Amino acid sequence: MKRSIKFTLLTAITGISLITPVAPVSAHTVPGQPPVPTPEDPGTSADRFVQTQPPALLAAPADQFYRQEDFVGVGGLHYIPYTRTHDGLPVFGGDFVVVTNNQGGLLSTSIAQKQPLALDTVPEITPAQAAAISRRQITDPRRVSAPRLVVLAKGSGRLAYETVVTGRDRTQGFVPTLRSKIPSKMHVFVDAKTGEVIFKDDEVKTDDTVRPTAETTGTAAGTAGPTNTARRPLRATPGDGTGFYNGPVTIGTSKSGTTYSMTDPNRSGVQCGGQNGSAYTKATDTWGNGSGTSLETACVDSLYAVNREWDMLRSWLGRNGINGTGGGYPIRVGLSDVNAYWTGDYANFGHTQDNQRQTTSIDVVAHEFGHALFQTTPGGSIGENEKGILNESAGDIYGALTEFYADGKPPYDTPDYSVGEKVDLVGGGPIRYMHKPSLISGNPDCYSSSVPDLEVHAGAGVQNHWFYLLAEGTNPTNGQPVSPTCNNTTLTGIGIQKAGQIFMSALNRKTDTWTHQLVRKATLQAALELFPGSCTEFNAVKAAWNAVSVPAASGEPATCTGGGGGNDFSLTLSPQTVSVQPGQKTTVTVSTQTTSGSAQTVTFSVADLPPGATASFSPASVSSGGSSTMTVSVPATTSAGSYRAIVTGDGTAVDRTASLVVTVGAAGGVVFDDAFETSLGWTANPSGTDTASTGRWERGIPQPTFYGQTPLQLTAFAGQNDLVTGRLAGTSAGDYDVDGGVTSIRSPQITLPSGKLTLTFSWYLANLDNATSADFFRARVQSGTSSTLVFQQLGAPAVRPGAWQTATVDLSAYAGKPVRLLFEAADNATPSLIEAAVDNVRITRS
């Protein structure tokens, strides 16, 4: 894979998986491309890559990784985030994103961490001391959360307490007065060894640094108050609204009985009302009077802006709602501040300094919800100052994108790259200019080493300037202004829609640590992957970053050769499970097939082989469509057991992986072997006495589930199928888990030979802290009329994540006898969440 971090696999792990599965996203059809013979869930593909712990992840022995929710963007790209823990502690800055295509092909990674972690995780100050230090970080603290011990991925790691202090912070530029209504949710990171404040960041993002004025700012629709006599809005029709900034528009409202509400029925979570958080209601479905001081009118403008932003995200950028999963957030108007802000839960809008307008123009509303987009893309919104700068710029970019999508006509809000020009917050015109940020004093056009430490709104200019140059170039022909460059180059823009797609793709790769250089790298990767048949977009992205003086990032794509990104291939193994004795060899055929585009060179490697084992490929690389023979050599000293190896095909345009289960057995051979890819005749509820109402044992392809970051139901250990208690995921973690008692499943009869016999199987039992010791996973051997318990794992009132493990049982006592294997799982006492599975059942003789 030449255009992203190489997926070279060096470090092997066996036994317990460190990957947290999530419910798989259904496959998308890519028009014009032939179907992949064996389409793969992108999350499963990403998990296999992460399991190999490639050097790019900088994994330490105490690290574990947890998959989060999969984001799907334009072009069918999947952005799959992972969080990291070290010695059981969350790692801030240790997260990363794996990018795949729609069929699970690995494209690139976004990783900010710079070296493996190695630190002492025992704090030297107490949580109470950390809370006291944190409390002093805002001027009017009201509540302090319990400090959470974390690791910061700075150097080899820094132990810290993270505390959230809520209240109001008058040290922020927007208000040096007690009368401000703007809250603060300050995240404070305190060194757990020294008590030093490492950094702090407010979850509340304000629009600009402006002093508030009068407490009374607006009027309800129809009551007395200043109006804008220059505006003569058309009469609204029922169900419509009349905005101050947008004129007559249609907005989403709801009806209950005879009452209408400013609650959008088609955009979940979106509503508008006053400072009490309730949506405005009335007896008619006609809203707003076009007055700049009417709060109902402000809600018309706000709902229309969110409506346009929502639709722009779907139509242009391939995003489902504001939060990426079909949801949005409430709006409040009537804030008694010359400002607007995003709290992390809702957007709040105030008034202008002259009290003649509310701050609800399209670009300002879309800016605040741009903070919501930044917060709900991977990596969240909390971070150091440079991340805050990029967050402010993201709001401006989404404001411009929404204005252009809405395409308003005079005298209403027309598309441009000025921020808040219609609001005219303090009588000085726009608060920022994207084409030339330096038109506002203190806002630089070009990046320098001082930019990361600037006030966040001022520092936003650099990324804003880059976006303008990417979209419009230096000399637009569509009426937009000329834009200077820092290196005296002349650029041609690619249009705002393509620029927005590239920026959205970059945000989907965001990490806890986010810098201008990381954005540069992410946008270059995005351009290659979104527009695989063209170099125009890649070259424009690179030229625009050079034009604002942002230096190249380590590991960024250097060049574009045109094409390649649309090429894909499949990788399959035959067989998918092999048995080998210590000191012997076994072979596997590794086959590739071109599934889209042109053939590409594929180079093979393997990780996670049994201890001491080696593998060779003949040939070492092929053109996709070809095959190779992999020979696995196991030394005589390797212990018996099952190991899941990962074979990687490193392609020119994309990488693919496949699982190989290698079972090392004692001398004498395999007596019984079932990886459940075909049916060998296992019987569920063989005695007819099972009591479980749901989550009964079945053979099938399990759908991964999780509860928060806790994995419950996993993908199969080998291949696609296993024995699992309720293979479906459902809409919540507990839909198909074991409930109501015992469920059992029994093997066909197995006639055992003489000699030393060993049973091995892969298994897991997952439960949450509502489990008890009455819950269990068990294995029994049935012979004649006897049923002997040979393995047991009990539940416990603690969170137990699903993790594949290997059990070994001596069956020599049954030599020469026919036996059956019986697996049981139970939710036996109070209702609890129980998941269990079995895979790769094998009996060997030595």
C-alpha cells in the first residue's frame, strides 16, 4: 500500500483478543464495480489489522484497543475509530482511526501518538488534591466531577487526572462580568505526580470575544419591539415561517392535538425555543414576523439553517445528521449576551450589540452546529489550544458550506466566505474573513510557530484561508474576492462541494491530538481515497496547504500518480484452519482476485503464528488474480494449542487480511475437528429441558455487540461461523443474550481411539456487573449414562468483556469409548447480560 502507512505485521499475540467489536454496518453497493466474491465487514477487517499490532500503532505490552462506532462517509469509505488503554487507564492521544473501503479493504490510518508508552501509573497526589487544583481553574466553579486517572500520550506518557469543572469562567474573553449567562464545562488535566496543570479546555465553545450588554434583548413574535423597516417580508403561508435573515421559508414543525411546536419531526433532536429549553408552541402553524428582535423569528432562522446544514451534510458530504448517526440537537434563543455558543448538548444564540438582531444567520447557526460535528467525529472536541483553533475554523467552514448549499438570494443571506456579515455583531462587519483573515487585526493569513498559541478565533484564520484557496483558488471567476497566498503562487480551486468532502473525510480521521500538520496529512489521504482516478484534487490540497505555509507532516502522501485508489482485490485462504504437529510443516494456498479496477502487485506477510513458527511464501508477491503457497514451519518446542494468525496482502492501492487458525497438536493426529464452517450435526436442546427464553445456542455467523466500550458478542475465532448464544445483535446489547435459564448444545457422537487424548476449544463468556455466580458457561463429556463436568466459568458481579480464550481438557479416561460433547450457558438468577460462544473444537491423540 503505497499511499498510506504500511501495514507491515511484526508483533504476534495469541489467546485473548484486545479488539472491541461493534455491530457491523451493512454493506453498501458501489455502482459500476463487480461484486466482491466474499465481501467483508469493514470493522472485522480493521480488527484483524489492529490485532497484529503493526509498528504504526506504537503498541506497548500494557496497551489494549477498543473499537468504537463506524462512520460511513461519501464514496462508501468507512472510518473506524479505536481508543487505547494503558495498564487499564484511558489514553488521551492514543486513539487512532482505520480507514477502509466499502468492502473492507484497508486504505490508511490516522495516528497522532509518536512513541510507545512506558510510564509508572501510580499517582503521587490524591484525587481530592487534583479536584482542588482543578476547581481553581475557572472563576465561578459550581460543581467538580470526580477526577479520572488517565494517561496522556506525551512522550513516553504522562499520568494525569482529568476533572470537569462546571460553572462560569470570567477569564474567557467573552465576559469579564458576573451577569453573563454563558456556562463553562472546563476539562482540566492535572499531572498526577506533581500537581501541575498540564492543559485545560472548555467544552463550551463561544462565537467570539465580545462583551455582553443589556439583559433584555428580544421580544416574542407580535409584541412591541424594534423592527427592521428596510425588510418587507412576504406573507407567510400556514406551516411556513418568516425569518429575519432568510425571509419566507418552510421549517419542520410538529402538531400534538391542537398545538403546534417548533420541533422538527424529520430531524431527530432538533427543536427551538427559549432559555428554559422547551420548544415554542402555539395554536397556529405560522411562525415569525420577520422582526430582528422577535425570538420566534430567530427560531425560524435557526431551524431553517439547521435544516439546510442537515441536508447539505447528507447530499454533499454523505453524513447522516449532525451527529453522524441520524441525530441532532436543540436550539435556544434569547440569550442575554452579545454572543452565541455551543455547550456540548445544545446551541444558544444571543443578540447584537445594538439589540436590533439575534445572532441566528445561516453561517452563525451552522458554525455552532459545526462544533457539534467536530465533537461527534472521532477524537472529540477536547484538547489543547491548537485543536481549539481548528475547531473554530471547522465551524466557519461548515457555515460557508451551508450558506452555499442554501444559495440564498438578495436581500437575504447570499453565499460568501465572510463569517457573521449579516449579523454585524458589534457594528464592525464580519467577525472573520476566510479569503484574507488578516483583514481582522491579529488574525494571520499564514501559519507560523506562533499560531498554535493564538486565541482560538484568531488562529482559525489559517485553516479558513486554506479552505478558501482549495475551494475557490486565488482569482475566482464567480464573484468571490481575490485571495493572497503566502508563497506568491496562483491556485485554481476545485469547488466548495469537493473541498467540503475532503474536509469532512479529514474530520472523520480526527484524533484526540489534532494539529494543522495532522489535518494536512488527513486531507491529502482523503483526496487520494475520495478521488482515486484523479490527481487534480490531491495536487490542489497540497498546493493550498503550501500556500498558507503549513509544513508537511511526517508520513504524509508525497505524490499522486493518478488512479490506483479504485483498484481492489480479495484475499482468501484454503484451508482456513490447519493442523500441524511440533517439528512439522503445513501449507496453505493464498489466493487473490481483482474485484475492481486494474490488477495490482500484492506482497504477502503473516503475523501471530504459533511461538517460534515461521512462514514463507512462494512466490512472495503476485499480481492480483494470482496465488501463492504459504508454508508454515513449527519447531518441535512449540506447545500444543490453537493460534489465530493473520495473513496480509499488501497491495499497491489497498491492503487485505485473512485469518488462519493454526492448531499445534501432540503427535498422533486429529480425532475430531470442527470449526463450524459446515454442519457436522450438533443438536441444540438435546434433552428437551432447556429453559432459556432467548439467546439459545445455534451455529451461525455472530453479529458483534458491545455495551459502551465493553465487547460482548464477538466475531468467530476461526472463519465466519461458531457456536453462539443468539447470533443476532438486535438494537441493544441485551436483545439476544441468554435470558431465563439454561441453553445447551451437543456434538454428534465421537468414537475415541486408544492413547492420550486432548480436547481443545476456543471459548468466551461475557457478562456485565449484573451477573452472579449462578450464571455460567460449562463443558461436559457425555459417555453412556454419565455426564461429567470438565470445564466451567462462572459469572460474577463485575464487567467481564468478551475475549477469546483456549481451554484444554484431558480426555484419556474416555479412550476407546463413544462420547458426546455438551456446552451449556445460563442466566440463572436475577436477569443479567450473558453472552457465550465456542469455536474450533478439536480432539487430538498422542
